[in-house]
Amino acid sequence: MSPILIAEQVLNGLQSGVMLFLMAAGLTLIFGVMGLINLAHGSLYMVGAFAAAAVAAATGSFLLALAAAMAAAAGAGALVELVVIRRLYDRDHLDQVLATFALILIFSEGTRWLFGSFPLYLDIPDWLSGPVTLPGGIQYPLYRLALIGIGLSVAAGLWLLIAHTRIGIRIRAGENDREMIAALGVDISRLYTMIFALGAALAGLAGALVGSIQSVQVGMGEPVLILAFVVIVIGGIGSIRGALIGALLVGLTDTLGGVFLPELFKLIADPASATATGSALASMSIYILMAAVLVWRPTGLFGAAT
Amino acid sequence: MAIRTHLAAAAALAVLAGGAQADMKIGMITTLSGGGASLGIDTRDGFMLAVEQAGRDDVEVVIDDDQRKPDVAVQIADRMIQSEKVDVLTGIVWSNLAMAVVPSANAQGLVYVSTNAAPAQLAGAGCSPDYFSVSYQNDNLHEAAGAYAAGAGFDNMFIMAPNYPAGQDSLNGFKRFYDGGLAGEVYTELGQTDYAAEIAQIRASGADGVFFFLPGGMGISFLKQYADSGVDLPVVGPAFSFDQAILQAVGDAALEVKNTSTWSKDLDNAANAAFVAAFEEAYGRLPSIYAAQGYDTANLLLSATQKADVSDKAAFRAALAEADFDSVRGKFSFASNNHPVQDIYVREVIKEGDIYTNKIVSTAMTDRDNAYMQECRM
């Protein structure tokens, strides 16, 4: 296994990590501030991808498609918050899970009704396609480098927003004590709708960015949603910093585990069974990571101790 | 749409008429919602096209959506068998669902005719005189890909499939007829959407070609990412990643890829030409292999009802085994374990106007049966 291959796999892990972060950031904000388990977050990812595919097909512009993805997901998020989610803040988590699971079904069948059952076409633009040669002779797709760049910029932007703006102060206050900031005269329902739309827009952006190199189809959001929950549990619920570190850890573990575990097993077993065992273990690796983190820190890496 | 309305009307009439019993009641369990819906919808549309064309009002079809979940499929099967009293079951797309439904349906005395899924277990030791596969045996397309790769002079292939029973059957099937070396053998996760890690391994492996089995959305993701990676080794795969619905989502990334299939829309026979034209006319899109298999299955069942009454099971089974219908695949017969004997072709992905589709370039295997006939005792 050459150093070039290892470096390429680390980049792959980073790339999958930052995209997970976009999903997990919204999820952890919504959970942290409003105490709401939103299973429908994956549907907003799907809404973003479908909006991007529709706009890209109509206009041919990738940037417009990204803007449309964020707008559509934010719009859908705000609408859902106003109509459904708002009634769930005071309910227990079981009611929230049931209601947001119903939203998944509504979003999925609604999307099928609008766009049909067949996967849509969404491709990366010419100016981002093809591989580039990095220092050290690594051939790496330009688009994936761009994804890493976008993901890290969003992380920096979120940090600025939360640490250095008035809205950020309110969000942090909302996480700490909901009743208190409402009593201080902050319009809490508007704040909630805004946070929800922000989280939805990030999910929609991730859906459009990832949809360009994957398959835009109904139900694409649910596998990512499961990973995003793993990320926020590892990172500590409510923590953006935890979501970033957790996402990178999950991305790297998932990618590197899938590559190196089968190789490792080949040292002790014949190739066929080593591949099967290694692959099976690799698909468990992120859950083993999650269990290990929880044993060590029951509230996650950056979770507030309760 | 017209077809469905017509059938609904026919069904309503049958109910209103009270005693007017259909001579054959077919239960179709297939995937109509969720991620795999396009496969089930094509299966259903192909099947119903044949029923409609036959214009037989003594055949009734009840259809339900299994959501790609084995437990749901089992519930539907129980309901169709016990309360709706169907005579025949069909339609399941996925092998794990077929394994949950078929053995128990056969044990309850029902004939099951498969439009797609045909796992090794049901072809070998678990075969049944009540089970017929109209599609293939699961290994077939992979075997043909192996035979093609060996014949085309590949000598160091990188092979890849998801880590589940059909994925393992796939790589075993490929290796059964491919005699060159292996640059790598990788099992991916089922439902995986990012293949950057595997593509990096392919790049580093020194392979001279890539064989992959990644059905549905997995194949779309892999092909798009592969095309963008700058690795330009030739790619070979079974038809599942290159069917009509998927190609439009993959776009240019699939062009010129070789894939193996039992059917193609340009297959030169009268039944196929009529089928493709009628399907396009009825549904406004090109048919896929799943639609072709659904169409053949319906025509096989209809042909059997003309020779035997479905209530006379032995005669009905014998009529099915004769396979006396005009298959869109040209020649078609059943091997001793009720799986097809048929030719398997190599297709290439091309662009016709704005539509991506396949054309046949050669024949990979002639009169291929399957590897499990010895194990089947019935």
C-alpha cells in the first residue's frame, strides 16, 4: 500500500466527513436548541438534491442549482416548522419521532408524485470535472477538493455566526435556557423557525453537492440521516464543534476502515474470507467508534455534562 | 394510465357481476415505492401490457407494493393466498424478498413464477416443481460477463460487488467463466453511495479492467464518480446498472461501457419489436429489462391457461414448462430445474438522439442454462 494511496484515502475520508458535517450541523442545532428529534432532516437533503436537479436541467447552471437547493430546502424546512414541528416542542420524543417519521413518508411520496420514480440526472459542471494532480503526484478529482473547501468554509461561517453575531448569541442562549430568553423578550418562535430553515438549507446544500456525484432518487436521505445521528451522538448533542469533529472522525473511520481492514485480515486469512470479514467489520466500524466514545464520554466529545 | 383504468373497470365489473369468477387470479407482489420502485413499476407495466394485449377478461391481476421489505412481502403473500385466493404469485424483484415468500407459497401449493429474482438456493437444493424463473438464474449475467472478459483478453481484472448473498453469487458467477488473474476483489457495503475509496484502490491496483455488480442507485453513483476520477480502464458489468431508467441519470459517464444482458431493445425478433413499440406507445418511455421480463412472464402464464386449467395443477405446471409463448428474447425454454435456457448478449451503451440506451455487440453465451441443475431433485 503506497503512501499516495493512503493520502488519497485520507482525502476521501475528509471529503465524506465535511459533507456529513453539513447534515449533522443542522440536526445538532435543531436538537440542541429546540430539543427536537427531526427524522425528516434526510428528506430536506433529498428536497435539495431534487431542486438542484430540476433547476440544473432547466437552466444548465450549477451555481443556480445550488442556490435553488438551499432555497427549496430552507423553504420546505420553514414550512414544516410552521405547520407541524411547532406543535411538537412540548411533546415527548416519541411523539416527535412519530410525527417526523410521517413527514419522511409524505416527503418521499410527494417527491415521487412530482418527479416520478426514476432517478434524476444531476452532474458536476465542466469547470469542476476531471482530476487534478496534487503535490506528491496524487491524482484527485477537483470536485471532491471543492467539496472539502465548501464544507470547511461552511464550518468557519457557522462558527462566526454562532460566536460573533447577535443571532449566534440568541442561539446559544436558546440552548442554555429557553424560558429565560423568551422572558427576556426574544421572539422565540421566530428564532426557532429561522434555525430550522438554516439547518434545512445546509441539508439541502449537502444534498445538491453530493447528489451531483451520486444518485438523485427518492429515499436518498435516510442512509445519510443515520450517519448524521451517529455524528451528533459522537460529537455531543447541540455542539457545532462536536458535529465537525464527529463528522470528520466518522468520515475517516468509514473510509479508511473499508480500505485497511480487509488488507489487515489478509495477513491472517485467505483473500476471499479476509475480504468478506474485513468488509463486514468495516461496515460496523463507525458504530464501534460510537460505542467506544460513549463509554469514554457518555455525553459525546463536546456534549454538556448533565 | 389507460391500461390501469381499464383494469380497474374490469375488476369493478367482475365484483358487480358477483358470480363471474375469473379463471385465473394472479397475485403480483412488487416494489412500487421507495428507492427500488422504478424496477417494480417497470415489471408491473410490462406484465400488464401483455395482459391488456391478450384482452382476456377471465384473467384477474391483483397488485400490491412490498416496499422492498421482506416482512411486508410475506404479509401481502399471506393475504393474497388466504383471503384473495390467488392461483399464482409473481413479481418480486429482490432475492431476499423472494427467499422470504417463495418457499412458503410453494409449500401452500401455489405456483410462483419469477419475473426477476432467482437466487441460487431456489435453483439448486431448494428447487420446486411449483417454482419457475422466467428471468434467468441470478448468476447468469455475471457468468456471461466473465466469459466476455476472458474472451476479450482481459488478464488482470478488478472485481467488485456489494457484501450480500446476490453480491457473493455475482463474483462467484464471474469467476466461474473468467480464467485470468485478479488485481483486486472487493465487497462494498449494500446501499453504499460513495465509491471514492474503491476507485482509489482500482487506480493503485494495476488492473487492466473493472467488473462491477452494483444494481440501482449504487451503480449510478459509481459510474459518475468513476468517470470523474480520471481512471480510464474499461468497465464491464451485468445489465442491472445499465437499464433504461438508470442510464438517463448516469449520462455520458456510461457511454461505451460493455454490459451483459438476456434482452435488449434492439434484439431482432418480431415479438420484441412489437413489445418495444407497444410499451413506448402505452407508457411514453422505453422499456427496461424488468419490463421485458414482466411481459414475458405474463405471456407465459397466458399461454399455459390455454392448454390447461389452473385448478389442475399438474397439467398447468406441465403447460408452463413447455414455455409455448413468443418470448421477446427470441428462443426460450426451461432447463430441468425450471430456469431458462437462453442466449446472453454483450451490449454497449450508446446515445440515440438525446436518449441513452444499449445496442447488442456480440453474444457472450449461447443456450446457457445454469450451474445448479445437478443439485435440484424434484
